[in-house]
Amino acid sequence: MTYQLYRKTTLGNSLQKSLDDPIQSQQITPQLSLQVVKMDKVKIVACDGKKTGSNAAE
């Protein structure tokens, strides 16, 4: 859920645009773009599972 919300933010949209442009100019392959997006998802999901700060429930 958090990942889907993130992808709709300015930062998430910027990542997609930064990958779309080099694909269109054939500087990177679509497969490389998918690998980057998968890695991004793993990091976001992993961060979502961590509880930090004073608002963390114990």
C-alpha cells in the first residue's frame, strides 16, 4: 500500500520520468528500467516495515 502511494508522489513520478526518457532515446533498455523500479520497490517496502522515531508503536 505504501509503495502505491509513493509511486503517485512527485518523487515517484520523477523516478518514472527519469527512466522513461533514456528508454525513449535508447540509452537504457526497458529491462534495466524494470530492474531499477523493482529495486526501488524493495527499498520502499523495507523502509515501510521499520518503526522509527517517537511515534513508533511498541
